[in-house]
Amino acid sequence: MPYPEIRPRRLRRNAAVRRLVAETRVAPAELVVPMFVKEGLTEPRAVASLPGVLQHSRDSLRKAAVEAVQAGVGGIMLFGVPATRDETGSGGLDPDGILNVAIRDVIAEVGDSTVVMGDLCLDEFTSHGHCGLLTPEGGVDNDATLAAYAEMAVAQADAGVHVVGPSGMMDGQVGAVRRALDAAGHQDVSVLAYAAKYASAFFGPFRDAVESALDGDRCTYQQDPANLRESLREVELDVAEGADMVMVKPALPYLDVVSAVRAAVDVPVAAYQVSGEYAMVEAAAANGWIDRERTMLETLTSIRRAGAQIILTYWAVEAAQLLRERY
Ligand code: PBG
């Protein structure tokens, strides 16, 4: 060994010193919990492929939102599950559609005590399951979809949402949404752009949660998992179009993207630990193959270490409770 002896283990000798020198901490305020609300439910319902995650009734959503605030989470991302769907996803634009109603409910309950966000996409509302409107040939019509997103953004803002999260990966969606919000007097509503969103198999369980059956795939609008530089281009465009925050999605299989995006922009960077990431850990833990709590916190720490300052995770409420005890 060289002299003086360099012994990195000195800083690992006990929990106190490890805590002192930890480079990364995850704070409850950086966690955002996605929540699902289904039209017409009187009781919350479990989602089989996402153990611990519920489809809420309007009533149970309000209670869950209060619990999330008490746990100290930084935000709630709302997803609506409509009772019926149509070709154009009109339920997403309707002020009385389930998502807009739920935004009103949650805002009435929690006000400004946390950040209330709405997923801004048509896939939960369309009968074909695509994130946009279709051309007669069956492709996704980018520009017609922008007009729908613009109207949907205003409906969510009218309902009181603090942040809209355009997640459909249409070109120009952030600009279209920003202009519509501004024209409607909603200058103070922020845009969290799902800027780098990959065509990922890890979204599988989410489709159960929103009961969306997709014919085909999303490869003409979501990104190819093979590409990193393309994400930087997407992010740059979204920031130029007025995104207040940008997101990478999924998280754990794309930590290189998180880290590159963090280095490329000055706006806050979020990462979405998606349904499949959560389900993998839950399934392995249920089999006794990994330690659930340790794995959960390790994944969150890793996403944070890669450069995400905000993490969307289905564990947000539980993790916030655990982390509060820890620090
Ligand atoms: C689109 C949207 C999806 C997710 C969040 N927003 C589905 C998709 O793009 O296919 C996936 C979230 C998850 O898997 O947890 N509305």
C-alpha cells in the first residue's frame, strides 16, 4: 500500500460517517406520486400488475391526495380512466371528463400544499389507444393532435392544475400547449415536458392501470431505445418551446440519458420510474428474491445520483415516509 496509506474504507466504517459523507440524498419533496382515478367507481380497485397501486374513486382519490401531502411528497401526477372512449379522445378535453373533474377535486382538497399535475395525453381517452388523433390511413396525425392537446391543456388549467405534463411525444407539443395556456390567461401554469420518452416495454403494467388496449405500437412518436443524442435534441426543442421542466422516461434503464440531459440544460430535470420498473421489483420482492425496501431506495438514489432532481414513482408516498425517518 502507498504511504500515507489511503484507506477509503475509513469513510464507510459506520452508519454515522456514511451518512455524513453521502453525496446523494433523496428528499420527500422531490418525489411525485402518480395516481389513477376511474370514472364511475364507488370503491377503489387494485391494479393486478402494480401491487399497492389503486384505481381510485373520486372520493378515495381525495383521501389519498391528503395522505400524500401529509407524507410530504412534492407533487401528484393525475391520470384519468374514462368509462367510455372514442376515436378522438374527447373525454380528455371535456371539462366534465374524469381527469378534469379529478383535478378540481384534488385542488379543492389540497390547494397549494403540493404541486398538482395532469398527464396531458389522449391515450387514456381514445378507443384505439394511441396518444393522438388518427389520419384516415391509421397513422397518428401530429398537427391535428396539437390542437387537441392545446384544448386539453386549457381544460386542465381551468380546472386548477398547477402543471401540465404533455406526454404524447408529438413534435411541437410544448409550444402549442404554452401558446394555448397563455392565450387563455394561464401564464402561471407550468409545463413539465415528457421530453425524452422512449417506446418502452416497461410501460406494460400502466396499460392495465388505465385499461388502455393499444393496437400496434408507439414507435412513430416515442423514441427508439437505441438513441441518446436524439434525446438531447428533443430536450433542446422543448426548452426552446417553453418547457419549464423536462422529463426522461423510463428512468432506471435510461440513467445515461438522465445524466446527459442534466448536463445539457438548466431547467429542472425529472425522471419517471415507470410501471414496469416498479412491477419488476415488487414481483421479485414478493418471491423473496430481493429486499423490497432496500431495492426501492437504491433505485431512487441511483436516479437522483444520475441527475434527476424530481422523481415520479409509484413508491413516492411510502418512500417519503421512510426517508423522513432516515434523515
Ligand atoms: C401517456 C403515458 C404513459 C405513461 C405515462 N403517460 C403510457 C405510454 O406512453 O404508453 C406510462 C407510465 C408508466 O408506465 O408508469 N399517457
